[in-house]
Amino acid sequence: MLEKPVLLAFVTLFLVSCHRTDEKFCSCMDKSKEVNALTEKIWQQQATKEDSVKLKKLIASKNKMCEMYALKNGEELLKLREDCK
């Protein structure tokens, strides 16, 4: 009788350990949000010249950080995005 709870605990632990969040993708998403926020500020014409320079650097950083996800399909990206929440 004790075997079932132990087996259930091991199976649960195994399944939880297999489902890991891709921290690099989450960082990529965070950087993309920064780019979007600064872009919106610029479009609203509430930005300074420094904001434009910062945007250029942010975009370069985001592109480097996110390049490994460029070839993933939409379903994969949605799954990764859900895992970041």
C-alpha cells in the first residue's frame, strides 16, 4: 500500500523536473518589452535624443539575446511564452 504514494511522488517529481522554464527566452521577452515601451515613447514624441540612442542599443541587445528563437514556429513560441508567466 505504501508503494503507490511513493511511486506517485516519484512520477510527479519526474514530470515537474521535465517541465522547465527557458530563462533565456523569458529574458528575451523582457528585453522585447523594454524595446516596445521605449518605441512607444518615441512614437508619442515624448522621447529625447538619448532615448533614441538607448533604443538602438536595446534593439541590438534584444536581437542578440533572441536570435536562437528566430526560427521557432508560432506554437513553440507561444508555449515558451506561457512558461514564462
